[in-house]
Amino acid sequence: MDLSFASLGISEERANHLETIGFTEPTPIQVQAIPHLLAGKDIVGQAQTGTGKTAAFSLPILEQIDIDINAVQALILTPTRELALQVTEAIRQLTGLESKGPIKRRLFILTVYGGQSIERQSQRLQKGVHIVVGTPGRIIDMLNRNSLKLDNLKIMILDEADEMLSMGFIQDVEKILEASPDKRQTAFFSATMDYSIRRLVNKYLRSPITVKVAQQKTTPKRITQTAYVVPRGWSKGKALQPILELEDPEAALIFVRTRQAAAELTNQLQSAGHSVDEYHGNLNQSQRERLLTRFRNQQVRWVVATDIAARGLDVDHLTHVINYDLPDSVDSYVHRIGRTGRAGREGTAISLINPADKRKLRLIERHLRQRLNTRSIPKRSQIEARQLQKLQNKVRDALSGERMASFLPLISQLGEEYDPHAIAAATLQIAYDETRPAWMGLDYAQEEDEPMYETPKPRLKKQLPKKSHRQSYSEKNKNLKDEMHVEEASVSQNN
């Protein structure tokens, strides 16, 4: 039997609205979490990003909000401002605030985070807000100012709890939990459940129900995963250039470990003429929002980002995820590559591997239960073939256009001296040389790579004869002397 949102307890009015915006069938995490949340139970939800967990906690919240009470009734904590904005936008869509749907409820949502005027946010709270979505630091600031009052709080959500704690927000989270009413309903949603999260669950949740959605093994099937082996003596920056030239991503998210690495790699790629920008914790809020808008509007093709800054950075047309630096955990790897290949689309995940990364690669493969497609860095012939293919496509487009006619007199004039095929070839040569990457000089050559999985050399063991056939050293010596005596006797007889 096919489940529907109405069968989970969602009101008919809202279920009809969900259908108009494309939410026709609940996901596994929604099927498990929504009924328990509607029943007022505390829950611990373990699910990866992209499984629909935002709707899993947002829909029960919307069903339980009393719009006649002009006070904060739901509080959602997120680790980053980007994710806070993303959750707010999702709730608005589910509510129907941004559409002409059938739901006419006057419900107010406020997003609070650092980088914006706290006075303006406080003024908005004074006018009345039903749902607050924010980062722990700014929520603490507003509690200290007495701007945010939690007396009427019904439900509190911790989204991406593992990331929140890994970023050092554990003390802020505990303060917020202690400042909220004891009778509140609480839900933790996280991709992983380590000891620190379990400790909070045991301390602050009441008889919680655990709902868990295993990582779908079908996800990697629509994502082509490739590991490029960095040759010995090469830097990752040098190895990335031919990979990007061959892959030619339409829109790519390139993950690095540190802010400094993001800045350095961005400068290197920009110097090579690529459309790329950096995205990390050193950017202020306006810079982040400006870059995100440019990325979504396809005004910049590639973004180099750290893991923390990239939380909540989701782009529909993302074609490639590139692990310039492999993450420390398998869960982070799955989270990264899951940003592409969404909504039935195909995606590509690329990882740069040097000898120090081999162990991480094996752990990832063991988790996914598959071997990644391992390749060597593209050779000159592969890159040139790719460039010639792109040049051929451009020529085909030009042949079907109208501007070509203005160049025909020039071809006719040159045709009096040269063969038409030679003229065309020379023209293509000029175009090719102008578009050829500056880094691919005459000295570019791909060295032979070491195999990703080294086969140990067999250790030769001298096979000892069985005990019954073994000879002692004295016996061997005696036999050798006897043979020598026979040879001497034969020699003397011949003489």
C-alpha cells in the first residue's frame, strides 16, 4: 500500500498543498518520524542529508503551531547560517507562504544568525514570531538580551547535531536546552551518533524514540565515482589542472580541508582562466550570500569550499563534486558526493588520491561495498582530443549561424593561393592555440603512475626436502668427495 502524507497524520488541507508543490510520496525518514512527532514524542533521527529530514520535522511543527498565540512555539537550531536560511525557505514552501496555494494561515518565521543586525532581529521578535530558525551563538545572544522568550516553546529541533557539536557549539546547545521549558518536545537529527550526542540525548530527551534510515546503497549508482592518482612528485594543484580540462564540469563544488587551501587553490585556478571563487568561514554574510547567488545563477562555474562553510550550500545544477582533500570520515564523503546526482539526475564525484590517502580510499570502498574507478592523470593526447572535440562543436555551431557569411570573401581571396582544406586547417590551428591552456606547455608529460593497490612481491622460500630424504652436511661432503675421486680416476686413466 502506497503511503501518503495524509495517512501519516498531516491535515488534508496541507497534504493537498504538498501535492501541488510536488510532494506526493513521503520518504522513509518522513514515514518514521512524522507520526511520532505528531504524537508529541521525543525522537532521535539518524539520516543523511538529502533524505527529506527537513520536511520530516517541519511538517509536524506546522501542524502543531497555534497561530492565535503570538509567541515563539518552535525553535530550530542549525550549525551554519546557510543551513538556517535553507531550512527557513523550506518551511515557507511547505507552509505556502511563498505561493498562492490554499493555505492562508498567517504564520511568522524568523531566521537569526550572526552578521546581521541583532537589534532588527529583536524588533521582529517583539512584533510576534511563531517559529525561530537560527545558529546557537546568535540564539544565546538573544536569550541574554531577553529578546527571545521561550516560555511558550512547544518543540525544539537540533538539525545536523553532529556538525553542531564538532564546531564547538556543545556548551551553547546545553544552555539553550536548559533555558527552554521542561515540558517541551525535543528532536535531534544527525547523520552520525557519536558519544557526545548520545550524552545529550540521555540528559535532555524524555524516553526518545530512535528512527534511523540507513544510507541508501542506490545513491552511488547514479553518481559516477572516480579516483585520480596523483603521480609521484606532483602536487595536487598540478594534478587538478588536466583533470578539470578533461572533465570540464558545468558546475562543480571543490572540497578542501582549510581556508588557506581554499584561497590558494582559487587563486591558482583563477590565474589559469577558470570561472571559480572561494567559500569559507572567513567570508562575511554578505559575501557568502553574493557568491551563493552568483553560483546558483551560473555566473560562476566552480566553488572551492571547506566542509563547514559548505553546509547548506545546495545547487540544483551541480554536476561535479571534487574531493581535492579527502575527508576524515566516510560519512563526510557520502555527504559530499550526495550534493550531486539529486532528483534523478546523474552526477560525478572525483577524488584526488596520493599515497597518504590510500587507507581512506579503502575505508570508503569498504563502506560503499564497491571499488572506485581508479584512473591516472589525463595525458596530453586525451586533453588535446577533448579540446579538438569542443572546437569541432564550435565550428558546427558557427556553420549553422549567419555571421559566417561575412568571412566568405576572405576565404575566397585566400583560396586563390591556398587549398581550401589548408585554409580551414590553419584557421582551426589559430583557434586551438588561442584556447589551449597556458599550463599545458611542451614540457607537460604524464609519468607512469604507481598501481593504486600494490601487490606485494612474493617472498621466495627455499623448499626443504622431506625429512626422510634430507642429507646431513657430512653425507653431502662425503658424496662430493666420492664424485671428485671418480673424476680424478677417470682423468688419470685417460692420461
